[in-house]
Amino acid sequence: MKELVLESTIDFARLHAAFAERYETFLLDDSGPRRGRRLAILGVDPRAHYRWHRGEGWMEEGGARGRIDDPFDALRRLHAGLPFARGPEDVPFTGGLLGYLGYDAGRAVEVVPDENPPDSSLPDLAFARYDLVVVHEDGAPLRIFAGADDAEERHALARSVIADAADRPPVVPFVAGSRRPAVSGHAPEEYRAAIEEIREAIRDGEVYQVNLTQRFLAACEAEPLALFEALRLRHPAAYGAAFRERGAWVLSSSPECYLEVDGRRARTRPIKGTAPRHPDPVEDARCADALARSEKDRAELAMIVDLVRNDLSRVCRPGSVVVPEHAALEPVPTVHHLVSTVEGELEPDRDVFDLLRAAHPAGSITGAPKIAAMEVIDRLERTRRGVYTGGIGYVGRDGRAAFNVAIRTVVLEAGWARVQGGGGIVIDSEAGSEYDESVAKIRGLLEVIGAEVRT
């Protein structure tokens, strides 16, 4: 791995557009308030791909194509194509795998029904191996990382695009005009009835909690990168991502950490419990305090913490799985959350791919027990979830890894935007309130794309 440092004042949006116009790209974006300034990591022109959909997987590299149906073994093989190289501590990814595991990739692990139709062309899982990475941090020089075998050629490629990008017009964040209707797969009364069905399943002992969601569809002709900039400004997040896959653009502004691995240490931070932010500081503090004291939300989070502790224990050293932080109040620009942290130390013979197999999909977006909750989800939701509530992220050449939970995520395809939202249903849930919360969680996303829920 070789690093090239370039002094540049070019803004990242123009840089991204210039690379995306010529090459396949994959963006990781940290605009979260904790960092204080934007860090954008762009994978460019990958060397190999692996895609998996409904039980069939295909590896593509150097013009050759071969079938590998176990996605986690395939990802391990794809990752092995890059030699190990420890990157700088201040740059989390300098080459390796970038991609996503959709929610439905969980069917590679668990046997659950799969009756709902897809509403997108996206595969259930897609990763690519990148050895050219451009790192842009506000106020800092550009850093370009390339594989050692042909680093000079790859650096020259990047230099050429960067030079052309300086002459491009700026990327203006999308501004919506009139609001278009966002149509759910459920009528409001159908969604409320599904909530009551879950409460009945809880009373019968079938489940303890189920994360029920609904998908909204709205016409949207926005240019994807302009829309991503608008989304990032409205919902700055530590786990943002933007990429194109098979004609669809996925734009994610997720605040939730699904999994992180550094060395042998694994970490997850499930979110359960949400309250809106308020412009009046007194009212904002009242909303935060009410969330922190909510027995219902704390109970939801406790159930999920138990579930993810069990998931991590499958691949972590006995006694190493701990909860150093529980039900912490965490404000982001538009909402308050309750968040817990669960950590563990991987067994010596286990790696990040074993962890993904053990943990996918994330417990915070299924419910508990996980398999039973997934069966209820399949029964009550109208479409496959696709990338939504899956995990988007990376496994670096140095073994470091991080994935978001793909919430607050927009899929653009064929002139339509798909946005999905929901929440955890427990015995104390009230159907009307849960319906309102499912809409409130994605109202900001809909406003960015120029849509609204009309009831």
C-alpha cells in the first residue's frame, strides 16, 4: 500500500461527482457531530465483486465468473485478494471490501419464510474489493491510497480525475419543490392491525418484541449525489454511505453502529427509543428526559441488548462479552436516542466474517427471539426489506471493520424513492402511537426528497 498526499481545496461533493462519472465508486461518509468536520472515504474502480441473491452467489474477477453460494466464505476469499497492510490510525479504511449485507441476507444464516416480493433490483448482498481509496477531510490535504503492485498507475488515475474535478461546477444540494405523496404498502388501519397482531403474538408467548416497518414509495427525479448532499446536511451522521448498484442508488444517513472490529475487539451499539428534538431548549430537554425515563423504551433496549450479547457470545471468548454503557441518552440533530454498547473479544480462530454470520441481521431491527421475530416480520410486512435494516460498511485490508444499521436510508431507482421506517413493538405498545412514530422517523427523509405522507 502506498500513500500519496495532495494539497487541495476542492470540496468533496465535486470530487465525488467527478469520480462517479467515470468509475464505480463507494462512499463512506462521517459527518457526525462528534467528529466536528466531515471525513469522506471514497473507494474507486474495484478489482473484484461478489453478489448473492436468494441463495445463489457469484464471484467476478478479471473477467472470470464463478459460483460461491456461501456468502461469508466468499467474502473471506474476496478479502484475501489484498495483502495485509495496517493503515494510519486516523484513516479507518485504506483498501479492502466495501459493500452491504441487506436484511434478507440473513436468510443465508437462518431458515425463515421468504414469501414477500422484492420491490428493487438490488441483490441481497453485494461487495467489491477496492485497492484505490481517496480520503477527503475538511481542512486537510487529500490522501490517496493504492495497492503496491501498480500504485503509480493508480495514483496517476486519481490525479487525472482530481485535476478535472477542479473545473466542474459545484454540486448544489437538492432542494425539493412541491411535495409529492409518499404511499405506504400498508393503509394506516392495516399497519395498526399488524401491531395488534404482534401484541397478540406476545401474549401467546411467540415473541417478546418485533420490529415492524412500512415502506413508503414516492416519485423522485433528483440527481443522486445532489440528493445525498441535501440528506447529509439535514441528517449529518457518523455512518453515512452512498453507492450505485445495478442501476439503483443507495443513500444512507444512519446514526446506528451495527458492528465494529479492531484487532480482536468487537463492538455494537444498538438503538432503541427515539424522541424528537425541539428548537426550544427547555422543551428539547423535557423530551430528552421523558425518553431517558421511559420504562417502555428501556425495556425494549434491554431485550435487544440480551439478544446481541447472545449473538456476540457465539464467536467471542467466554466471559469477554460486556455492556460498558446501557441506555445512554444520545442526541443527534433531529432526534434523541437511547443507546447501549456491547463489546467482546473474538475467539482466536474467529474473524469478522464469522461475526457477521453470527450477528446478521442486527437484533435491533428484528426483535426477540430473533428467528421468531423474523417469521412475524415476513408474515406482516408487504415487501422484502432489501438493503434497509441490513448493514453497509467495510472490512479493511488491515482487518478493521465497521458497518452501520441501514436505517434512514433512501433507495433511488427508475424515478422512484423508497424510504422505510418503523419501530419495536412490545406488549405495552399503543397502535396509534406506534403508527405515528413510524411516520415521524422518516418524515425528515421524505421532506428532503420532496415527499410527504398524506392520510
